[in-house]
Amino acid sequence: MTFQMHPDDVLFFNEVRSAMWVVAKQYELPLKSVEPMAMPEKGMADRLGDCSPSGNIRLVMRCTVDGEFCELSCSPKQVWETASHELAHLRHMNHGPEFQTFWLELNEALQNRNETHREKMIKKLVKMQAQRDGEAKIGNGAAAEAFAGAINRMMIDYELNPSDLDYARGTDDDRVIEMMVDLSKYRINKTKTRVAWQESLARIVSRNHLCTFLLRTGSNQIWFVGTKSHAMVAEYVFGCLVPAADKMSEEARRKFRNECRVKYFPKKDGFPEAYQYREAWLEAFVARVAERLDESRKQAVAETTLPGGESTALMRLSGALKKVDQYIDNKFKARKNSAGSLMGNYGRNNHGAAAGRAAADSMPIGRRGVSGGAKKELGS
């Protein structure tokens, strides 16, 4: 018999369950059902969920004492973390290192699907502001003042700033677009095959600019999919980095081969130290760019963290990512798939790897990717 949860928890439970199904499908997890459960009265009395080997997951939405519901439900944070925890058990039925890593990944995936109560309140307040303005426009001052008073009280209760509402109104108008990288504009050579390091760089740039990316089979053509403000920046950053990396890696390869010729003179060819130098350079360059962009993003988030530990930046990032996920889901549905990685492992050429990392450290990369005015510098 299905456990009857508290009526106030039904909507939130359905929201969590829907997100779990989407993430389970995305990660090909054998999820069969998600149901509510009562808190165990004996044994693991603090357990907030469980997962069976057959793929059935149960979640506690509200604590109980002597069979009676408590006044307050479990916090959204507890429920989402429990949901990701139990989903992770569908692949790892233990609590080892691989489980811990996978749990963190699933928790982030669920958070990207999670429309928090705070975000819902922001949307409600934006609508109330529109109603307030409408009443004021027709001369109904009393109604406008009533709306204004209610808005102010709710903003205080939820610790919101006027800038939060301004941002919400702005993002509603920031539609999701597909931004094709203009290869000729950035002087990127067009190929009839996929280019591994360019795809890896596109993945990194898209992740750090709240986008995803698409590619054309049998070519190196890339599209960035995101809200207009983010996709345009991602396309610019990628367009600057690719020709710069292409040029610098080739120049570094030639320079290193010349150094090898001097070192092994009079031998003219076959220098083992130069083997796959450029491949190692590019792989290390891409990896270091990823590290630097991640560092910049974490710093930006840390600087906008509220006293209670909640970051306004993270909430805004989450909102942009949701719009992109919804766009991709609606457009591609069952046809959506991800391209496999083409990158090899060229770490054995330490000379190329060290030079690639050093080159990435020299790039003018900031919180918005490649800093303004860098395009001319990189193309010189």
C-alpha cells in the first residue's frame, strides 16, 4: 500500500520525482519507481530515503513522531540531496569513492532541474510588480499601494534585493538561441573531420558560459546553445581561443624541433623528444584553460555569497542552465545524444604539455572568458 504523504508535500514531491526521472534517463540509470515513504520508527530512524536493487526509490518528505506528521517538512536541500544519493545507488550499491563522486555529479544535475521555492517567489513578485504598475497606470492608487506593501514584506521575508527582481525580468526576455561559430570570421580552418581538441575546448567554454554545444557530423563546425547573452560570449571566446592555440602550438612545435636539431646535430630527423609534441601541447593547453575558467567562476560565486551561505550567482546560473536544458529537451527529445570524446593521452611528451600549460597561463582569461580587447592581441 502506498504511503499517504502530507498534502502540503505533494507538489514538491512531484517536482522532485519528475527531475529524478529526467536525470535517470540522462545517465541511463535503471530507475523503476519513486514513491514517498514514512520515516522509519526503529533502526535507521534518521534515514530519509532508500533504494532497492530492483530500482525502486522511496523518499521521506516530512518527519513523523509517533506516527504523526511534524509541523515542518524536510528542507528542500535535504530532499534533493537524498534524491541524488539514492539515484547514485542505482549504479553503485555502496558508499565508496566512485559512489561519492557520482553522487556529487547527480546532485548537480538535479539542482540544474530544481526550481527552488526562492526562485518561484521571485517570479511571483515580478508578476505582482506588473499588477502594481497596472493599477497605478489606471489611477487606482490604493490597490497599487497595497501591492507595493505586500511586495516589500515578501522581499524582506525571503531576503531578496531589488536587483534579484530586475535580473529575473531581464532573463525572461533573454531567449535561448543557437549561435554558430563563424569559422571564416575567426580564421579557423574548416575541416571535413571532427577535431578532438576543438571539441574539448567547446565543451569547456560552453560549460563555463552556461551553454551546451552542438556539432555537425563529419566536420569541425560548432554551435553554442544558450541564452543570447551567454551564447554570444561563448562563441566569441571559442573563436578567439581556437586560432590562438592553433598558431601558438605550431610555433612552439617548430621552435622545439629546431632546438632538437641543434641538440642532436648532425642528425636531421627522428627526434624522439619531439614526438607528439603539438598534440601534448594542445591537450595541456585545453586542460589549463578549463582550470582557469573554473577558478574564475568559483571566485565570482564566492564573492556573491549571501551571509546565510546562499549565492545569488549560483541561483542565476541555475536559471540560465534550466532554460537551455528545456530548449534542448523540447527540440531534440529522444534524438538528443552527446558526442564521444576524441582526445587521446599525450601526457608522455612532458615538453609539449609544460609549454601548453604555460601558454594557457599567459592568455587574458577572466570571468567573461577572454577579456575585452584580447581578440586583436590573440590574432596578432
